[in-house]
Amino acid sequence: MSQQPTHAELKQELAATKVVEPLLPIEKKLIAGSLITGIALLVVLVVVNHLFPLNV
């Protein structure tokens, strides 16, 4: 069976692999599109709620 690495070994391995890859342009566009879509839908929800409030 394989041994589980210790906490110190994991910490050392993570410290050795501090390579940060930049986001691709398409990834940036997807993130921006998702954020814009989410904010736009929130605005639509607020407007619809203001125009047609639930009177319970």
C-alpha cells in the first residue's frame, strides 16, 4: 500500500510549486460575461419586484 504524505511534506511540495499561470483572454471574457450576466439579472429581479410586488 502507498503511504500518505505528511503535513510537512505537503507543505513543502506546495511551497515548491508556486507557479501562477495567467488567465487566458477567453477565460477573462468568460469571467466578465458571467459577472455582467449575474449583475444584469439581479437588476431585472429588482425592477420586476418593484413593479410587481408580492402582497401576501
